[in-house]
Amino acid sequence: MATGEGVLGYGSGRYKLVGRTGLADEYLHNGDGLEVRSRGRWLRVWVYFDGQGWRFEDERGQVIEADLLGQPARR
């Protein structure tokens, strides 16, 4: 992985970026944007909490149905 890239993880009820060289784990907050490697390309997504659960949306506001947990990710 390149510098600044890690893996999308989950802990303490929230998503986080883990395993980035030289950087601490970073919890994601409602509305945060990041790029996740999916189907061979980097996909720009935003993470939202709707009061019941977390969801990921793309640039068009469409909900991402794919399981992104454990995929390469970067801010």
C-alpha cells in the first residue's frame, strides 16, 4: 500500500481507517469522505449515520450496497 493508504475497519460502533503506515487509526464521523478500493478502482464515498445505522453514499447520493469493510481505503 502507498503512504496514507490503509484498510476500512470497524470498532466501537464506528468505521475507521486502520493500518496506515506512520499514522494512528482514524475514526470516521458523519459526513466524512474517503476513497475505497472497489472492483479494481478507487471509489469516492461519504459515510453517514442516520440514527439507526451507518451507510455509504457515492458522489450522486446513491447508497453503496457493496460490503466495503476490509477494503483498501485512503483520505
